[in-house]
Amino acid sequence: MTTSWTQDRLLELLRGFQPACLVAAAADLDLFSHLNQAPKRVSVLAQAIKADPRGLRILLDALTALNLIKKQETGYSITKPVKSLLSHQSDTSILPGIQHLSNCLRSWSQLPHTIKTGQPYDRPPSIRGSHGDTESFIQAMQIFTRDQVPQTVARLQNLQIKHLLDIGGASGNWTTAFLTANPRAKATLFDLPQVIPLAQKHLTECHMIDRVQLVSGDYNIDALPTTIDLAWLSAITHQNSRSQNRALFARIFSSLEPHGTLIIRDIVMASNRTFPVAGALFAVNMLACTEAGNTFTLEEYSEDLRAAGFCHIELVFKDEGMNSLIQAKRLTSRFHTLS
């Protein structure tokens, strides 16, 4: 359906950055967590977060105007729903996700630079520092997938798993779900060295650490662990170029046992690359935030998987977001598969 654009609609669309920037700033300052217990006056809050009182007051008043916080004679406070979503003390908090999106927002603001140069903007760390940005990214991935994990794993219940390889497994939420659904299975989680401690913490809290081997490395460079019958590649391929994915698929092929399976969870685009809308927008996110990332069509996935030696390639579930599932099989040797 064609949108009837007017001056007011275009300006309203463009001004959408303003509320987003307010929430992003408050999240980076961890403002909502500081308001978690009791109302606070500007002077007290400014001292707690080491902020300029004038700037903080303007931010708080704007957040009040958006009904995210309350302004009273005793100071500023937050409502129960906001507390549950944006305070780090809450078990249902999405604060790391907002902090991650805050970093994405700063990269998006430099799109003209990226499009002119072909390279993402060299974004400095947020006020939380590089370590804080890494931690919020890993936690954000867990937040963004926690509602999808059970139903996605349920769609793959016909797979008999002995040894799972979770590539770029982050905190291990997918590893935990697969091991819960397959009580006799074991797993190897493979991710960058700085991520492994976060995975160890999460898997220990879930009482799964005894069934998981943690291996550090770069999946675009290093050989992957072997003797695997299921390789799980969740939300990884969009970070790469097609040539990087071909090389990664070849390493996965080598790590799999004969008759092993690779499952890719990611966005799958229509052949014209304009649908789903979320996928087209996410391609822009990859343009802004990665060296060569993109979203891909099923035809592109199939071609690259076959080049790596896989066969029986199938789209087993189609989703308009990140939850499409592609299955590919390794028969025996790469030579036999391609012959």
C-alpha cells in the first residue's frame, strides 16, 4: 500500500529520534535504576550519577512529559511498569537492550559518512566504556531472544542431538534451551575470549555448566571444535559478507560428523530484498554497525551452503523477523557431497 506523504507526516517521522534519544540517554546514565527505590531531587540524583544539574533537570522534565517518570514535590520517581522494564534491579529488565540500541543509534546518526566511505563510523565507546558495551550487547541478545527460545527449540524437536556446537553462543541461552530439551546431550559453546566469562556465569546460574565446554576463538578465523552432530548458528550470518559466510560454512562442515546438521537462525529476505520490512531496516543496521554485514535471501544462503559442501538445504520455518530457520545437511565427505 502506497503511503500518502505530507509535510507534517514526514516531519513527525523524522522527529521520532527525539524520544529515542531521551530514553537512550537515561539508559546509558542508568537513571531509572537510581530512581528505583524512592523519589529523588535533582541535586541528589546529579551527585549520584555525577551529572550536570541543569542538563539532568531538562532530561528529567522531558521524560516526565513522555510519562516515563513522575515529577512530585519530593522529587522524581518512576512507575512500577517502568521500574520492571528499565531498572537493572528487575528480573524483567530490558535495560541492556536499550543500552545496546543506544550504541546503534549513534552509528545510525553517521549513515551519510558510512554510505560515502563504505565503512562504518568509528564509534567511540559509550559513557559505560568498552567493557560495559560488550556486556550490554551480550545481555541484549539474551533479552531479545528470551521469548523466542522455547518455541524455536520446540520446532526442532525432531532433531536427535548428542553434541551441540553453539557458534557465537554469547551468554548461552540457546545452549541451555537445547540441553534442557535433550537431557542426554552435551554442548560446546564457542565465542570470543571476552564473552566466555559471561557465558560461564550464565550457564553456572542455570546449573548447566557441567554439560558445556567453553571454547574461545573467532569463528571467522579459527578452526571450530569437532565431533559435532548439530551446529547452531543463531543471528551470526548477518554480521558477515557472503564470502565470510562461505568460509564459515566450510569450517562448520569440517567440524560436523557425517550426517550432521547445521541450523541457521536469521532473517531471510525476499528475492527483491525489500521484504520483510524489518529485514530491510536490519540491513541498514548492519551497514551502520559492521564492516560487511547484510541480510540475505534463501537463494543466497543456498548457493553459499552448497559451495561449502552442504546438501538437503531447506527453509524449515519462515519468520518476518530474526527467527527464520534454515537446515542444511552434511552427508559424508565434502567430495562425496559435491559429486
